[in-house]
Amino acid sequence: MKNPSIDSHPLPGENATEPLLAVDNLHVEFTTRQGLVRAVNGVSYTVNAGESLAVLGESGSGKSVTAQAIMGILDMPPARIPKGEVRFRGTDLLKLSDQARSQIRGQRIAMIFQDALSALNPVFTVGWQISEMFRVHRGVSKRDAMKKAVELMDRVRIPAARQRVNDYPHQFSGGMRQRIMIAMSIALDPEVLIADEPTTALDVTVQAQIMELLAELQRESNMGLILITHDLGVVADVADKIAVMYGGRIVENAPVHDLYKTPAHPYSKGLLDSIPRVDMKGQELYAIKGLPPNLLDMPSGCAFHPRCPYRRDNCVTEVPPLYEISGTRGSACHYYREVLDGTVG
């Protein structure tokens, strides 16, 4: 539950009628020795309070770079944001000073990083690391901060939290370390939580437990949740809507159950077909042929055309816009109608 006595001060221009978080035509590029890498190309999405968005894509699709731009943690240079907006309650975060951004980061918008062991400091107890969130940002006494740390460890279902609060990160399993990272991220009651591959390197059972925990915490606090993942199989029961990224662009967005039922882009369809099913015993698993695009040398036309089993001549020459299918769906495929009804090919 939110504590109104510790809520952050409103931002200049903050507007409660705006989406909680809106990414609008965001571009991010990196200067490298090999050339210019356009990692994010015109990405747009919104998240409202109590809503969960899954951002799905392979490594290099731009999903994590977009999240880092939202958080303001890109190294600039070599990164550069030539255009676009990231609006939090109507205020463009990209136009704020570093000091103003730091007041939002961790307090109003928080992020869970995928490698919990690397993110946690090995020389401090987990209780100390959680309690520091309260001491630094809320001015809470050491004793009260440690009490809050125990409460948070209980909240994220770490058994015997009071006894384990003085343990070190290496004394916990991978799943328990991820729970500690979640506890730290929700300590200050953020309004938006970004979870970057939160189930990486965890076994299937623990993955399900972590996803269930995130969904429960989101419902309790009514925060907006952005789940970044490469695994379409983990999002069905958590996300309300999904944005599929490929080569730095969103190639499909849809309510999650609509996409599962009738994907409108060949890449989305390929990802769905790649999910193992219980009725596939003895059958070979489907895999999308080829490799993700080289961001230094992007294909002409549709970036997916070299891997697409349905490509036609204009797919090689014309970049498809994100066609609006309905008020809640879009597809960056010239032949999305045929993909939807299964007649493409």
C-alpha cells in the first residue's frame, strides 16, 4: 500500500489524466568503432496504473535499451537519444536535469535487473542492502530500516526472513536472490516497475513462482509493470498486453490473449510456434530460421524478411509501418491480414 506521507513531490507539468508512462517515437543510437548502431527505432508504448505490459524480443531487439532510456541509466556517450519522448504522468523525463531524474529513479520508477548475483553487493548482508533504501531515501533510523527490510523479505516470501536478514547474497539460491532484488525494487513504493528478464537462469518452477509474485505485488500496489523478456511462454498469465520487438522496432502490439490466439506478424507467429506443448511428444520443436539482424548492417525493407517464410518482393524494398488493426492492435507486416486469417504464403 502507498504511504501518502512519503509520496514524491509532483513533477513540473505532471498531469494525472495522462498515461502513467508513455514512450513516444523513441530513438536510441550508439557510436561504436564499427559504426553507428541504431538500437531503438521509433518505439512507442504506454503503461497505465494497474496495467502490465510485456516487451518481448530476442537479444539485440532493443527492449532492454528502451528500459535503460526510461530509467536514465544509459552511458551518454556512447549512447545518444536523437528524438522521442519518455513521459511520466505527462512530464518528459528526457528534458529533466540529472538531479531531477535521480529523484524519480528508484522512487517512482524502479527496475529489477536480470543478474541478481551481480546486482547485489557480495560484501554486505541482504538486510543492510534493503535497509539502505529507507535510510538514504526516507531518512529512517538504522533500527527501523532493518525492521522494514524484514517486512519486505516476508512480503516477497523469503522463509524465516528475520533469521536470514543478516545473511549474504551467496547464501541464497538464485530464486531467493531474485526475490531480494524484487524487495529492493518495491521498497519505496514505485508507481512503475520494470522487470528486465527477471527469470533468467532460473528453473521452470522457480520462474513460475517469480512471475506469480510479480503479478501479486502489482495487484496489491496498482503499479504499472513492464516485463522485459525473450520468452513468450512466461507472460501469458501476467501481462495484459504485449509489444513484440525486432531489430529495434515494435513489429506487433496487442492484448496478450489476442496475440496468443491470432498473431498478426510472422515473427510473433514463429515465437508462438517455438513454444513446447504437451501434445508434441516425439515431434521436432519449431525454430525460426536464421539469425537476428546485424544492427550495423540492417536488411533493406522489413528487417525480418531474410528469416520470413512468407516474404514477397515488396517486403525486401519497403519498410512496413505499424499498421493499425484495431484500437488496441498493430502489426508492422504488409500482409498482416493474411497472417491473421492464415492465408499468407
